[in-house]
Amino acid sequence: MLLREVEYAKPGSVAEAFELLASNDGARALAGGQTLINVMKARAASPDMLVDLNGLEELRGIELAGDGTLTIGAMTTYSELMSSAEAKARPILGEVCATIADVQVRNRGTIGGNLCSNDPTNHLPPLMVAVGARMTIAGAGGEREVPAEEFFLGVYLTAVGPGELLTRIAIPAGKKDGFAAVTLGAEGTCICNAAASVNGGVRVALGCVDAVPVLVTADGPEAVADAVRGANLMPPSDVHASSEYRIHLSEVLATRAAEEAAAR
Amino acid sequence: MDVTVTVNGTTYERDVEPRKLLIHLLRDDLDLTGSHIGCDTGNCGACSVILDGTLVKSCMLLAVQANGASIETVEGLSEGEELTALQQAFNEHHALQCGYCTPGMLMSATALLRENPSPSEDEIKKALQGNICRCTGYWNIFEAVKSVAK
């Protein structure tokens, strides 16, 4: 399909990307494009300018620090997260990325794009909340760090402001994580999902039930279903699941994810 | 914008609008109509090509993003009339009926076999997850790929 007319810019540095984004009202960052190009076909998004972040080495790469903290460049692809030796320090990352769409999408799609699009059915927003990731948002004025719980603000809306970019994601050390989802077909779009992390208590982040991931905490996996009930979820109904069914799925998936996390 | 791409070893230079998708550059500007447009929503995989060694769906990439890249399409697989072992296996195993998905299937399976010459059945299925076929039920496609796996 022919897209609406759009300007294209390929900045040579992150600083140049900030400049392009800040000085063009209708400019939008283009990451992997596996969502954005499609929503542009449907005219659900119609940016006047695309600022292509592909090729900016500053936004790529996975580093493992001595204390086990992983720092992941926002333009790192799902495939890179799956094959990276460093990323195996937090195995859930590669495992969840391996269930996103298909090979072709995983080869182009990026962690930063998944987080910044903040589609409520995306896999990575709840995962980042569960593992306690910290997001670095940068712009011409400098950078700031935002915890994952405060990063997601609404459907398709994050703490990344005009003229800013999510540049990297820091994930603390840990292995006791789990993820469970009911999807449209094997590894398709999530109807409901839950990410869990055990570190003393259990942190579970639920996806597809609200505009942003819903964080629930409990003392152990056996207490998770009650904690989900206590969250008084009011998920939307759609052709795939009623609101009541999504609440039921949330309890089941949160428990499964928590049990998987605790068993590691 | 001026775009230079090398497709199957031949270098092309074209002036394209930024909004043009890579699949349209290949089909409309370069007359390489082997890569197909099935769904145009990133689901079906009929437009799959190998871009700088990486399998991608060319309907989810702007042509200008491929500037400077080396692209492989289904036209580049055979040497003249000589089919690759994989193409021959598709023939022998009746791995196509209408053939619409075949260019994408061949590119995905080619990318798989380069990376992993001895894939298990599960690995073959996972590698072809992004390619939809409405005729074969997939079985003969898996059989064809399996037959050339080392």
C-alpha cells in the first residue's frame, strides 16, 4: 500500500536525531518499523517526517556490568537479544523475544520500539515492569532515568516527550522470572499476558488488561491469584475475549508466570 | 531520494519517494516480480527477502532504508535453469500448489539453512512461522526443507 507522503531523514548521530525530532512538529522516530510502517499504511499514524534510528551505533548493543546489570541499547533487535551471550544473564529476555511474531519481525523489531509503541498487547512492557527495568530517556537537554512503572503512561503513550528518545534500558541481575500468555495462534498477538519476577516476594505485571501494565505484588506464587483479584481489574472486552474472561486469564497467567519464576 | 541497491549481484540506482516500500521498489521499479505482495500487513511473508544477510519482510521497510544494501530475492537463487537443492526439493515434494507463498517460503528456508544446515523439525516450523500458505497445509513444505537438511 502506498503510504501518505512523508519526509525521511537518516541522522548520523543521536544528537542530530534529537535536533530533527525537536525542530519538526510532525516528526517521529522510526525504529524497527514492524509496527509503525503498518499503522502508517492504515493511516492510524501519519507522521510528516520519519527520523530513521537504524544505523545509530550509540543506540545498539548489550553490556553486562560486574554487578550483573544488563544495559541494552534501545535499537537492539529481538533476534540480537535472543542470540546475545550477555543477555543470557537474564534468560527471560531472550525467551520472551523468541515468542514475538516471527523470524522476519524479530530480525527488525527492537526492544525500544516495542516499549515506546506501548501497545497494551505488547510483550515487553509488562516484562520490563516485572523485572524492575530502568529506562534512560534523552533529549537535547540531557538525559533522565525513569523506572519502568512510571515509563508507560497510556495506550501508545510513554514518558518519552517531544524531541526525546528512549536510548537504553537497564535491567538488574536476576534469573527467577516467568512469562505466560494466551495468544492469537502460537506466538501471535497477546490476548492476555503476565510477567513475573521473584526476589523475596513476587512482582507480577499484567498486560492487555489496562492502558499500561498493572503491577501486582504478593508474598509467593500461591498468593498471586488473590492479589490479582484484589487489583479490581476492569479490562476491555473485544472480539477475542470478554472483560470477565480477561480477568480470569489474568489470575491464571499471573499464577503460571509466578510459579515458573519461583521454580528457577 | 537517490537509492542505490544491489539485488542478486546487480547494482541499481533509482530516484524514489521516501514513502515507497522496498517491495514496490523491487517489483515496480526493478521489475523483479518474484517477491510477492500477499497481505501487505506484515503477516504473510510472501514479500520476504534477504537484506544484508538478514531475512526481512520487504513490505515493512522503506526502499530508502535499503540504500547501500545488498538484497537477495527468489530470482537470485537458481543459476540460470539450474535450481538450488531447496528449489528442487520443493518440486519433488510437491511443496507448492498455487505457488503464491513459494518465493517467501524459499527465502525463509534459505536463510534458515544458511544459519543452521541441520535444523530439527521444530526449528524448521519455527523458521517458517512468518510465512503463510493457504494451499499445502505446510506438510510438504516441511518435508522439502527436511530433505535438504544435512
